[in-house]
Amino acid sequence: MKKLLLYVICLYPQLVSAQNGLFDSDTILQVNLSGDIRNLMNDRSDNPGDHNITLTYLEGGVERSIPISSRTRGNFRRKLGDCIYPPVMLNFKGSQNANTLFHEQEKLKLVLPCKDDDYVVREYMAYRIYNLVTPKSFRARLVKLTLDDTRKKKAQEPFYAMLLEEEDQMAKRNKALPIEKQIP
């Protein structure tokens, strides 16, 4: 069975939140993920575990680091052996992100390229075009990502990746409630 996520429009003003700073800018965000990246990327089981990593980014000329947990996500690309990078979920729950660009985030989807980052940039542009058509669409933020595997003690060359707005944030922004429904 597949799940269908519906957004039901509601009239509860208390559900509307302020703009989310992370997705308010179109500038490319420089992000570094450091930790045991190899184990994270190789964890492609049906029940992937959480991996502790550190997210570092530059904000106003100041480098900021946030300890978070991460796991692989998705189905097709996560299991596909030809993809170098599986999609990743960044979990900010319990992290010290209160005074950072990620202050309103709990879980963010990080879209990584399968082989080449050209398609990530094209997908980002598709999200941005859809944002022009309707506000009832997910917001995205293009990032230049560096993976720094502390076990190998070597950082990879940066490449493009994309952060996607959380489903609950998109629903709140549109005065809606997310509802999961099983479909045959």
C-alpha cells in the first residue's frame, strides 16, 4: 500500500507561522557535513539507523556548527546500487539550533545527486518555477555541499545538493493540515 499525503485547507490562524528564514533567500548556502559519512552513505537497509554528524555553514561571515543526526531515506535511489549518494534526512531534534538559520527545523530532506549534480540544479529550478505558480508548493534551498568524512580525514570536492521544506511547514504556511491516507 502507498501513502498519499493530502493537505486540507483550514481556517485556524494559530497554525500560520512566520516566514522560515532558511527558505527566504535564493543565495546558495555553503554547507559542510562532517562525521562518519561513509557509514551513513552505506546504510541503505530497509531500516537505516541514525548517524551523528555535524552540520557547519557560514552565516554573516561567522562559521556555525550544529550537531545533528542523519539517516538515509527514500526507497528507489537509496537502494539503487548505481547511485553514489542516497537521499538523506537531517534531524535537528534536540540539537542546539535555537539561534541559527535552522532554528525552525526538525527534519529536513537533503536531496543529493545520484551521480552528477546537474540534475539537482534542474530539480531545484523546477521547485522554484512551481513556487511562482502557487504558494501551495514546497520551498527549496540550493546548497553547495562538502562531505567531510572524519574517518578518512579527507573532504570531498563540493557539489550541489538541495534542502526541501518540511511537510508540516508547507501546510502551516498555506493554512492547511497534512493528512496521511492509505491508497490501494
